[in-house]
Amino acid sequence: MASVGVLGAGTWGIALARMLSKTGHDVTVWSAIAEEIDSLSATGKHPKLPHMVLPAQMRYTKELKEVCTGKDIVLFAVPSVFVRSTARAAKAFIPQGQIVADVAKGIESDTFMTMTQILADELGPGVRLVALSGPTHAEEVAVDLATTIVAASPDLEAAEYVQNVFSNENMRVYTNEDMHGVEICGALKNVMALAAGISSGLGQGDNAKAAIITRGLSEMVRLGSAMGCSRETFFGLAGLGDLVVTCTSEHSRNNRCGQLIGQGLTAEQAVKEVGMVVEGLNALPAAVALSEKYGVEMPIVEYVDALVKGKIESRDAVRLIMNRKKKDETD
Ligand SMILES: NC(=O)c1ccc[n+]([C@@H]2O[C@H](COP(=O)([O-])OP(=O)(O)OC[C@H]3O[C@@H](n4cnc5c(N)ncnc54)[C@H](O)[C@@H]3O)[C@@H](O)[C@H]2O)c1
């Protein structure tokens, strides 16, 4: 059995912590928010996942030293915007050679770094990084519904270690050596989910949603290929799998946020209404910048960006995207 330190007590961190603890691993959860730790310790419940009961043996701490020291895996589960600051604060307690896994999905807007690149930048090149990503809603993992995920790392031994620790009767874990591709998928699919939500919010139907999933995947593959990622990754669980679940699920906050924007709310109002991190909006500036940097056409990303910035009205978005220059599907 492994000893795992989970950094972040949001819905995903706590759902994974519960799963690992239930399967016999020794789990400690840390949060930057002291009241969150007090509430979890006192109630054994998470307010955003009210049906989930946390195992009595799970431990909680406000100390980064305690969550990082002597662990087999240190798991970063804070939203993407807090990965750098959390890693910087935890660095003193994370030795070189430590297996560090990340579940946050995003690309830093000013550096275009993925989460594991930020972790390598902050923690040093000797930590053994693994990205865990796939079609995985916390709400379902929290009640033991069947789920698949990818443990991605060029360090196959580290990926296989994480695969073994996270595998159980409800969670099937695949490995993939294309860590960068898996992370690019995780960031971009959230932007496509915003688009799918906007489309629903505008009153469009399943035809439009299917188009966004399919053409969104084309955009992701084009950018990923230009960046040197493996095409296969984009058709796997972290790519197509996560894209489908995010664009169609009632649990997707990116989809929900998009719906509110489609109904006329500003991005800021929509995020406030959703009340949790909306990673698609955080990833949007980097997605736009990367499409420009690599000279890759990404019209869905472009129109979502224009809408979010208020450069176009939501009612004009469909007309603009439908009336683009005619082209071959396979171009
Ligand atoms: N929720 C899911 O189903 C799911 C699934 C897969 C991946 N993810 C990814 O996991 C990451 C976390 O998502 P989540 O759903 O748990 O988000 P969330 O909105 O539930 O997380 C909020 C948590 O972030 C932490 N936090 C807040 N301020 C902080 C600070 N200043 N420094 C450090 N930590 C701080 C706190 O623990 C807080 O509870 C995201 O990148 C998300 O894309 C989520």
C-alpha cells in the first residue's frame, strides 16, 4: 500500500483522496484554506459532494511539510492557477526523485507551460512527473461509478507506479508516454466545452454539439501535431474521451459556464454563478496564443475568445462560424 499526499481539497482532490483511502492507501489531504481542513476534519464531508462519505482513516493537514514528507506519491490537485504558487511553497519538502502526479488541467497564460512543466520549473528537474487525465467527473468517482484515466509520463516506471496505486475495481488506469499531448488535450477540451455550452445556451441542439466535438477535436489534433504531440493521444481517453464527457455532461462546469455566456451573461458573471474553477477560461489565452505561434487555424477557440472578450455578440457567433470560407473536411 502506498502513502499519498494530496495537495488541494476541491472536488477532484477530495474524490481521489477518498478513493485511494478506501482502497487501503495511506492518504493525507492538505488545503491552503484552513477552514476547509477544519470542516473536513469535523464533518467527514465535502460541501460540494454532499453524498460522499469520507473514510474515517483519512488525515487532513494545514502543513505542507506534513502532506509532502515521506510520501510515495505527492498529488497536485489544486486548480491550475495555484499550481505554481503551491509548488513553490512545497518545494522545500519535496526531494528530487519524488514521484509527483498532477491532475490540474490547464496551460499557464503567460508562459504557455503545462502543469508538469510548471512543476519541473518549480521543483527541479529531478522530480518524477506524471500527468493524470481523462474523462473523470469527481461527482461520479465520489460515488464509485466506473471511470477510466490515463497516467502519462515519459518515465514509464513512474507512470506504472501511479497506474498501480490508482487502479481499483471502479477505476481503470492506462499509461501513455506522451505526457505533453495528454496535458494539451486536458487544457484544450475545456475550451471546446465552453463552446458546446455556449451553443446550448444559444438554443442550438445536438447537431451543433456533435459538430463542436468533432471540429473541436480537429483543432486540438492540428495544434497538438504542430507541437510535436502524438496524434493517437488526441483520439484516446485524455483527448476524445474527455472532450465527449466535458461537452455533454451535466457535471461539466465549463459546459455550464458556456451555457450561461450563451444566455447573455458576461464571463465574469458566469464564473460567479458556477462557483467553482472554470479551467476553460483560464486556458483560453494560451490556446489563442499557441494557435498563433504555431500558425494553426482554430476557429472555435477564436470565436469563444472573441465572445468572452465581448468583441462579438453571442447571437452573432453562430452566423459567423457557419459562414466561414467553405473547405474540405479533411483539410
Ligand atoms: N472536478 C473534477 O471533476 C475534475 C476532474 C478532473 C480534473 N479536474 C481538475 O482538477 C483541478 C482542481 O479541480 P477541482 O474540481 O477540485 O476545483 P475546485 O474549484 O473544487 O477547487 C477549489 C480548491 O482549490 C484549493 N485552493 C483555493 N485557493 C487556493 C490557493 N490560493 N492555493 C492553493 N489551493 C487553493 C482549495 O482546496 C479549494 O477547495 C482543476 O484543474 C480541474 O480541471 C477536476
